[in-house]
Amino acid sequence: MDKKTLSRDGTPIAYESSGEGPTVILVSGAMSTGGTVAPLAVPLSDRFRVLVYDRRGRGESGDTAPYAVEREVEDLAALIEVAGGEACLCGISSGGALVLRAAASGLPLRRVAVYETPFADFSEHGAKERAEYTENLTAALGEGRRGDAVELFLRLVGTPDEMIRGARQSPMWGGMEAVAPTLAYDNAVLGDGLVPRDRLASIAVPVLAVAGDASPDWMQAATRAVAEVVPQGSYRSLAGQTHMVDPNALAPVLAEFFAP
């Protein structure tokens, strides 16, 4: 990240800018930094100015305690000021929950897109599973057990035991533990894990909710629910895509939606 701006509470937020045109800000999900969504910026930068940033507590951005979701919305407000006072937002996975909160807060946005925000309404044990995860994550982080916190998240998203054991032995594990405290941030952004229908109903800008047709049925259903609840919501399905979406499959859909 080659640039920084200050959020309202003084936290430095690191970002990169590429391309020219209307601004699109990409928002990453859990266990990720701006670098995770940077590949999506490449095809979009042909038509837009794209901002990629490290959410607070990650990468080259700072952090300020205590955490509150409102502080992350203020981080986006600071980036929108950098963009000239208006932007489009695209949130991937739990980053979509942050983007939807930002839209409901009334930030100066033109359009918003989300990819597979993992609301658990349609998962068989969704609400119970989320509650247990929250309790166990809070305990692990409170006791400084960062590795256990990462493992809890990996289990939540369905990572097989064998892959988790392999990850613990891999060079990337240290980096995963470094951002483990931010798992609590994404958990807070998702709230009880269910579609926040009242909040979504208050969003006044167009919202595109996108899912891959190879993703679990519950995740596709949750994405459709977002589109149905937002007053100006629409839904798109990407053929052959999973939660790990191909940037070159998602970018054309976003470019069409964000076009002035």
C-alpha cells in the first residue's frame, strides 16, 4: 500500500489507487487484506478508479481500541473523501456486510455490490452455529489463543481437519495468527449472522447481490434475500463460480452495474 489517510478517530488506513474514472472501493472479508481483492482491481481499473485498502487491524493499516463497527464505516467515509466525495462500494464475503452497513448509514454512495455475504438464515444450523462460534471466538481471543481462533474460523467455513492441520504447519500460519483479532471485527459486522432486514430496507441506493451457482444453496439463498429486501436490489448468478470467485468472472458484472 503506497498511500494512507486518517480515519475520524485518527487511525491510519493504508490504500492503493489504480485506473481512472468513477471510483470503486473494494472491501475484503475475514482473514484477508487489501491484497486479497487486489486481483479484482486489475480488470476494473480499465474503466474505473479503484481503491483497494487494508481494513483496520490488517496489513499496513493501524488499529485503535475499542473496536466498533461504526469505526469501519468511518474508515470508508475517509476513503470516499479521498475519492472526491462519492464512490461505489463492492464487498466480498463478510466485507459485504460492512458495505451494506455503510450504505444504510447514509454515506455518499452511488451504487453498492456484494458477493456472497454469508448470512446464515438458510443454513441448517446457521443461527446456533454462529452463536457458538461467537462464544468460542471471544474466549479464544480473550485468552490470547490466536491459533485456536483461526482454527475456529476455518472450521466455521467448512475447512477439513486435514487441511487445518496442514495449515498450522505451513509458513502462512503466522500471518493468519497476526490478523486473528480481526475475526472479531467481521463477526461484529455480521451481528447475529442473519439477514438484517430492517437495516437493508433503509438502503436508498441500488444494490447488486451476486452469488456463484456452484456455491452452497444456503449461500445463494442468502444472497437472493439481500436483493429482495433492499428496495433497489437486484440479483445475479455467476455460472460455475464458488465463494472463491474468479475476478475475471465477477469484474464484467460489476463494470456493467457500476457504469455511469
